[in-house]
Amino acid sequence: MNRVSLPSAAAAFVKSLLVASLAVSGLVCAAEQPAHGAAAPAHGAAVAAPVKADAAKGGTLFDSGDAARSLPACVSCHGAAGNSTIATNPKLAGQIENYVYKQLVDFGGADRNQAIMTTYAKMMTDSEKHDVAAYLAAQKQKPGAAKNKDTLDLGKKIYRGGIADKGVAACASCHGATGNGMPIQYPRLAGQHQDYTVAQLTAFRGGARKNSAPMVALSKRMSDDEMKAVADYIAGLK
Ligand code: HEC
Ligand code: HEC
């Protein structure tokens, strides 16, 4: 009901942008593989047909880390079963498996450099990345909640309809109508802490996070207020 209704020409334009950015993201993935292949040989294989991931092993690593390598327990920051209660640490429970694996690979490279996670990701083996991803994908997320009534309509409008006059495609078109994500490349956003979502949009816009061509392009067209509004709406999605 709150969907922005566009004149058909504008709608076609938005659609063509979306198709174009999808094509770009496809190209980016294809182009990335040889580069990652050199550093982590199993990456290409993971995209085509995941190697056998051991979710139980992943759960043990998540809960206990590995003291011998000074790899901390993920649970200490990301919460029990990946339900972080700290707004700057993302919830990981129920996240798309391949997306989690990709992030752990990307943290080890130049496209998503982040002091904490880059250090830990570099300490993990490729199969540990697969195992943790399989464990997290199987966990149930504890829902979040929107906090700001005043911006909820704007957030919903952006999520469902995009921002037509700025060429920002609807978030729903890639992340799903309820924000549950779509295997294999579109992450779940629903229920995520608003602070974390805003931080990622800001990182895409500013160039600190470069691992997604469509997200870099569309975040550059969004204002701080639009990011906050959509992040708050997303936190309340289930
Ligand atoms: C000291 C706190 C801390 C610990 C311990 C920690 N993380 Fe993180 N993790 C973070 C923060 C903060 C971020 C957000 C990074 C950013 O802003 O890009 C993050 C991001 C992530 C992401 C990306 C999520 C997304 O939605 O893109 C994954 C995956 C992840 N961590 C997995 C792990 C795993 C697996 C472990 C254990 C080996 C671990 N983390 C341990 C703090 C931590
Ligand atoms: C053309 C498809 C597409 C559209 C449209 C899109 N996204 Fe994304 N988004 C992606 C992809 C692909 C990723 C995963 C990037 C990666 O692999 O690191 C992503 C990642 C994200 C992340 C990071 C999630 C995390 O856990 O760190 C956020 C936040 C996000 N998108 C928000 C949005 C919002 C808000 C909108 C609407 C304004 C939107 N996206 C529209 C494709 C899209």
C-alpha cells in the first residue's frame, strides 16, 4: 500500500538500473574468482558446490575459539548462537551461509578491511570459514525492533520502492520482501541492529567496504537520514 507508485517510464528506468547493477554484481563475482583462487583455492569450488561444511565443528569454534592460536570465541562479541546484543556487532544467526563465508574470505583481502575481523579471518582456515558459516545459517535469529516511529514510513518506502529520483533500487528487490535475504549472494538484513546497518551503508559509501558494486553505487546516492530511516525499518523486519 505504501509502495511508491511510479509513472511507467520511471519504473522502467529503475528496473533497468536494477538489471544493470545485477549484471555488474555478476561480473564482479566472476572477475573476483581468479584473484581469490590464488589466495584461497577452495573459493571457486565453494560458489559452485559447497565443500562439505561441518556445522558442529563450526559451532565449537564459534563458542570456544582456539586458545592455541589466540583466536577468540566468536560468541564473546556476536552473542549466543550469533544473536549479538551489542548494536555495533552484527547478528549472524540465520545469515545466508555463502554470504558469511564470503565475508570471512573478504575480510582477509583489501575489499573489506576491518581491524578486528581482518585479524581473526586471517587466522581461520578455509574449512573453518565454511564450518562457521554452516553453523550460523542454521541458527534462529532473535528479532529486533524499530525504534523511531517518525522515520518508519520513509524507511518502509525506501526498502520497498527505492528512491526513484536518485536511482536507488528497492532494497526488497535483492534482499527480499521481508529482508530474509536470498541464497547465495544477498544477505539477510531483517532484525539486524540499526547501528550496524548504518555503519555498513556508510562504509560502502565512503569506500571502507568495497566488496559489492551495487551496494557501493546505491549508498553513494543516499543521505544520512535516508540510511538511518531504512536501517530502523529493517531492524523491525521479521
Ligand atoms: C572483539 C569482537 C569480535 C569477535 C571476537 C569476533 N567478531 Fe566478527 N565482527 C565484529 C565486528 C565489530 C564486526 C563488524 C565489522 C564491520 O564493521 O565491518 C564483525 C563482523 C563479522 C562478520 C560479517 C557479518 C556481516 O553481516 O557482514 C562475520 C561473518 C563475523 N564477524 C564472524 C566472526 C567469527 C566467525 C568470529 C570468531 C572466529 C568473530 N566474528 C569474532 C566483532 C567481533
Ligand atoms: C542490486 C541488488 C541490491 C540492492 C538493490 C540492494 N542491495 Fe544491499 N547488498 C547486495 C549484495 C549483493 C550484498 C552483499 C555484499 C557482499 O557480498 O559483501 C548487499 C549487502 C548489504 C548490506 C550489508 C549487510 C551486512 O550484514 O553487512 C546492507 C546493510 C545492505 N546491503 C543494505 C541495503 C539497503 C538498505 C538497500 C536499499 C536501499 C539495498 N541493500 C539494496 C545487493 C543489493
